[in-house]
Amino acid sequence: MPHRQKSLRSGFTLIELLVVIAIIAVLIALLLPAVQAAREAARRTQCVNNLKQMGIASHSYHDQTGAFPPGAIGGTWGNNGMTWRAFILPMMEANPIYNAINFSQSTGGQSATLATVWYSTINTFLCPSDGQGQSPAGFVPYGDLGTYSISTPPAPPGSPAGAPAGTVVPATNYYYSFGDNYAILPLSGPNPWETPAGSNPQIGWNGYWGTTNPDGKGTMRAFSDYTTGQTTNMAGVSDGTSNTILAGEGLPAEDANNEMWGFTSAAMGTTIPINWKTNLSLAAAGSYGTTNWNGRFSYAARGFKSRHPGGANFLFADGSVHFLKASINRVTYAALGSRNGGEVISSDAY
């Protein structure tokens, strides 16, 4: 019988290729979440370091002046309006930017004299986990895509051709705390979080955004307001510096008042739940001060939030940084916001 020579097979069959591709796809699916988690962990660590630097700078300012910096200078564009961020720049090795600020002029009227500051991106004031809607890096639309703007400096590089001044503004992810003062009441209507005076429990206290109310009864219960220039010092933190929030994270893309240097973006409060979404535009949510609590123009935008899953990072008055979960008890969260409310908070409450 004739000898039959076996043919040698080269390469893979279609089925073998499909099996290999399937295995690779499964491995990628298993590894991708781990890679993303590792990247987020690195970004979160950088965010913690940013807040720690602000804590060191704030304490250095306190050591030199005897008080923490005010939330902002004055309450009108004619009274400078610079926020606390400007005051701690020398303690953050940002003297060139600090020296370029003309504190005798308002932030809304400096125009070209503020250009050096306006065009500067300070990475320490930006959370690496955010980065959404910032083009160029560190800039976001003020108000509602430029249609609501009170900023007069020239539009920064990267703005659309022919864009009016103030279309985009330098932004930040970090805000001082006005604590458990009202963010919404009595500015607007009833809301799901704050309760009227005398309620049990009472969430929110007179002095919206840390200022005095029109009736003169409000007090600043934390570290910042945005109009009256109030300040406090270590002696004013009778609740304990390890149980009191000094600053925390925010998302400029979800806030109409998102400008880094202007007084309306000085602080946020602890009566609004962490990570509450306020991403609706003016057209979708209504006018400024709307009671649509998902709008960038509502007072609910004054709440701390971040892109970190499940919560946000907070700087405490003792200089430590803690990650607070979005599920934190409302009463506990409000208590952490006050520096002298007399609340007792256990170590395992947050």
C-alpha cells in the first residue's frame, strides 16, 4: 500500500483564535477595574496631599496673624472680594502670584492688572479626580456657559474665538467651610435637608453662607463667610479641632458660583448631603436661586462633593484629612461643620 504522508498543520484554527480572544477579553475585564481603582487611589492620595498643604498654609497664616484667613474681603465687587485662597499663597510657595494681586482693586474690576493671576493654574487647588469640563486645565464656564457672568478680566487662553470676557474662569475644587449655617433657608423655599429654627433635630442655623441674616441674628458657626469678612482663631474652635471641618472638596462644574478668586465661591456648608448632584443648566433648572435642587443655580450647589466614589475628602481644623462617606448621618455631618456648637461626636461616628 502506498505510504500516505501526513500534512503538517501551521497556524491556528478559527475556533482556537476565538478562544484566545475570549480569554484575553476576560483578563482585560478582570484587570481593568483593578487598574482604574489603582489610578483613583493615586488621585485620591494627591487630593489628600493638596488639602494637607492648605491646612499647613492656613495654620501658618494663623501663626502669623492670630486668626484663620477671612472667607473673602468684603461683600461687593467694589470691596476687593478676594477669597481666603489668595491669603495663603505665600505659605504655599506661590509668592509670584500673590505679589501680582492688587488688593486695592476689586476682583471684578482689575481687568488686565489681574491677568497674571487670572491666567495662572495652581495645581494644588485642583483635584486630579475631577478634570471634567476644564479647558484649558483649571478653567470652567462661569454661571451658565457664559450667559451669566460678572467677571470682567479677558477670557483666558483656550476660550472660543471672539468669546466675551468672563466666558470661562479659573476654578478650584477646594472650599472653606461655613459649616452648619443655612445654605438655603431663608434665601429660598423649603428643602429636603434644612429645618426651621426650633426643630428637633435642627439642621441649619441663622447666618446663611456664614453671614448675618437681614434681621441681624445670624452668626458664623465655622470658618468662612463670603461678605462680612469675619474671622476666627483656634480659641474659637471649642468643639475640638479634630472634630471640626475647616475645608473640603467641591465641583466647579456643578456650581454657578465657581470662580476661584471671587467671594461668592469662598465656602460651602454641611447642611447639604455630600455629593448631592447639581448638574442642571439654567435652562433646565430655572432662574438663579431656583428651588430645583439639582440646578447649578440653586442654593443646593453650596454643598461639598467630589468625583471620588462614595464621598469626599475634608480638611479638619487640626490639619488632618478625612474621607467622609456620602451616607454620613445628617446630624453628625452638621455637627462636624460647627466649631462651637457644643455637640458631642463619638470617634466612630464618621
